[in-house]
Amino acid sequence: MIEVTVRFEVDDRPTTPGEIEDEYLAEMLDHTGEQARQHVQARLGAMRCPEHGGAPKVTVTAQYQTDSEQMELGYHVDACCSRLLMMAVGALNH
């Protein structure tokens, strides 16, 4: 399995779903985090560097703005080399 970390920001402040008082927003963030983890695992779960044998590590950042009710997801990939990085980014983008 790939190491996946999900970070949340609401109105530009770091938070977690458990810290959110609005139940709907907390549930939406929790669901979004789980879906992001599943997406990364489905795309990269078995991926290993053909040269070094390492797996990529992914950090997903979910940024939500309450005034516009829009969420933006960003992916940051750490890899042992540029070849694995390109493989991982290519898989996430398809």
C-alpha cells in the first residue's frame, strides 16, 4: 500500500474533520479524505520504482472555502527518483 496523508484547510486554516462543528461540513471533509485515499490507492497501490524498489508517498491537500462553497484538491508526490515521480503523476492524472 501507498502511504497517503490527507490534510484539510477550511478558509485557509489547517483543520481536521473532527475539529469542525458543522456536521455537514465535517462529514463532507471526512468523505472527501476517504475518497482521495481510495483514489490514490487504486491508481498507485502496487506501484514501485523499477530501479530502486521504493513506493511513492502522496500528500493530498483539500482546501475548502465556506464563502464560495468550493473545494480544491492538490496532490504532492514524494518519490525516490524522477522516473518514479513521473510514473506516479502520470497514473494520478489518468
